[in-house]
Amino acid sequence: MHVEQPVDRDAYRRAVGRFATGIAVVTTRLGGIDHVMTVNSFASVSLDPLLALFCAEKVARFHDAVLAAGVWGVSVLPDTAEDVSRFFAHRGRPLAGQLDGRPHHHGGLGVPLLDDALATLECRTAAVHDAGDHSIVVGAVVAVATPAEGSPLLYHEGRYRRLG
């Protein structure tokens, strides 16, 4: 009989850290307040219908806000936006004014989108799946744009990276 051995969490983190990912911020608006969170767990799911997903840690305040709002936006970050990524990844920052000084607009669904993003999407939540300490949030894509040109900000082996 084969008995599976438990996988060391640190070894797992090192292994999956070798998969380079892009960086985006996911946004929502609830009760007149903009909520923003950095993610590297964003993916296109389907072309028919158009679906995208991101993963949100259940203990993050963004998690409950995005589930309650039912709509969200994605802004794919250019390689010049490491400071933006770091800021919106920081836990416990004040919600009020967090987008001040960062050029943005509110899309058709009312969610904030960054003006200098390489791409933006607006989504309506279509499904939420339990995934351990995270939820997988799947959205029907209702709007897309490519407002800026440039190279993407990447994350690999625990560090920000750039193409080239």
C-alpha cells in the first residue's frame, strides 16, 4: 500500500515560487469605499463564456468586500509599478484615500481601474469556490481595455522581476 508523505510547506513555497507570475491589483467598491488588493493569482479561465479568476485569502478584508459587492476589476501592472504592488499588498493600510495620487477611474461597474495599467477587466462574480485558506473567485468578464503599452511586472522566486 502506498502512503503519501506530508509535503513540507517551505519546500512547497520554493517549488511554486519558480513559476513566474504577473502582478495585478484587484479592486471592488462597496458602500462608497474603494477596496484594492495586489494579486499574483489571476488567470483567464474561458473564452466561451469570457471568464477570469483570482484567489483571495479568506482573512483579508478584501475577501468579504468583493464577495458582498459581486463586482470587481483587474488592473495588470506594468514593470514600473512595483511600488503600487507593494503598497496594495500591505495589510492593514487605511482604506480612506488609498487611491489618492494614483491615476485611476471608475469603470462601468463602478470599480476603480488604474489608468496606467497594461490591461483592465471588469467582472461580475459568477462563482466562488472554497480552496483551503483562500476562495477562488470566478467572474464573467463584461469589459476589457488596454490603456497603456509596456512590459509586465513579474514575480518569481520571492522577488519582483522584469522581462529582459
